Amino acid sequence: MTRAEPEADGRMGEALSALLDWYARAGISTFAREAPRDRFAETEAETERRRAGRPAAGGPAPAATQGAAPLAAPADRRPAPLPPRPAAPAIALRSDEALAAEAREQAAKAGSLAELQTLLAEFTGCGLKATAKNLVFGNGSETADLMLVGEAPGRDEDLAGEPFVGRSGRLLDRMLGSVGLKREDVRVTNTVPWRPPGNRTPTPAETETCLPFTLRHIELVNPRILVCLGSPSAKVLLRSEEGIMRLRGRWASITLPNGATVPTMAMLHPAYLLRQPSQKRLAWRDLLALKAKLDEKD
């Protein structure tokens, strides 16, 4: 034996002593079997057994399952495919033209303002209905000589379900009173009966979809004179792209679906006059022209 061999045996003994000491401090005091377990080999054998679909060969059953009925291992451990999800119901997408055609068909059915309001409340072709709190149909005399048409309800109108309330409504009442007209003697409505979210301007598609109901509203009231309050109302009813400052104060006429024509004038909206009080002088001129037209004999 060479000198190096005793030194190697000494180092090996020291290593084994250190390992046993570590085992003792870790709580390992006895060995389960003489030879170590090869976990990698066991895993490979179990994988092969499952692939082949046969029970494990030999060896004692695990302690947790001794005495229990053996469970047959499935040939394929992959999860079964999920059943097909039922298809969602198809949503029919309608074009703007189709919605406007439906609105014309529904509006034409109304023989009275009450029927028109019911049909409009049941109409689902305008998305604004889903976000508004109330339908703002109209108020005032149902046989008025003068009819006023605004653009769309604001917050106050949406909450009340009535057109032209709040500050703009009070100003409109004073404007009418300045020429001897009472609010309850005129008919008031809007081109769009539901408030757009955030008081935004109604889109052209929203306005065109609601327009047949507005025109039928005018037909049923059959006023002598029609006033468009504000630029959006004037543009859609007069079919003009001119601004309100060029349209206001000028007499024109609109032809309704039933063939009747109505003298029509555009005026500044009360909400605009609240923001621009200096323009009230123009509104006064238009009110005087309106009063003169109403006083004309047929």
C-alpha cells in the first residue's frame, strides 16, 4: 500500500463522518433500504407503464394504497375535449337606411300624438334610448298654430322627461311672453327625443333615424308656422348646410311626408343666447317677425 492510499482513505472517512453528522442534524437517523432509490429510473418506468396501459410489474404497493382496490390507469391521461360551446345568438345588424325605413313605417301608423309617443317609446332603432333616462316627447297644445323644434334634450330635460326646462326653458318662456305668446299655447319638441351621452351633438345617423317621428309629430299638430330653434334643427328640417347666423330670420318652408307645406323660420337657441347675451337683439328681431307672421290673416 502506498502512502497516498491511507491519506485517501482518511479523507473518505472524514467525508463520510461529516455526511452522517449532517444527516443526524437534519433528523435522518435510519436508512429505509440498503441501496438508494433511483427516482429518475422510477419516473421513466412509470411513464412507460402508463403509455402501455398496463399495471406496474412487481414491487409492493405504496403504503397509502395497500389493501385498497387497484385503480386501472387510463391509457391516455390527456383531458377529454370539452363539448362545443353553443353558438351565441346572432345579432342582426341593420344599416342606417334600414333603421330610417323602419322609423318611417312605425311613425306612419300613428293616428294621434298619444299613439306616436307609444310607438316612439317602443322603437329600438336609436342607440340613444339605452343611455337616456327618459323619453322627451314634447308638450304644449296639440293643435297649436306655432310649433317649436329644438335639437335634443339636455340633462334637465332628460331628468324631467319634458323639453326645454331649466334655464333655457325659462328663457324660452320669457321670449314667447315678450310677443304675447304663452308656452302652453305652442307645441314644443326636438328632432331627437333622447339625450345624447354627455350632451354631445347627435350623429347624423341618430338624427335621420328619429326624423320620421319628428315629421309625423308636425303633421299631427298641423301648425300654421314652424320654428327651428338652433342650427342642428334648422339644418335637418330645412335640409341646409348654412350656419344658423345665415339661416335665422329668413322665411322658408318644409314639405311634410303627407304633402303639406309649413312656413318655417330658424331662430337662435335659448341655450346659445344664455352663452351669448349680446345676440339677444337678433332674437328680438326674429320674434317680432314671428309675431307679424302669426298675425297675418289667412
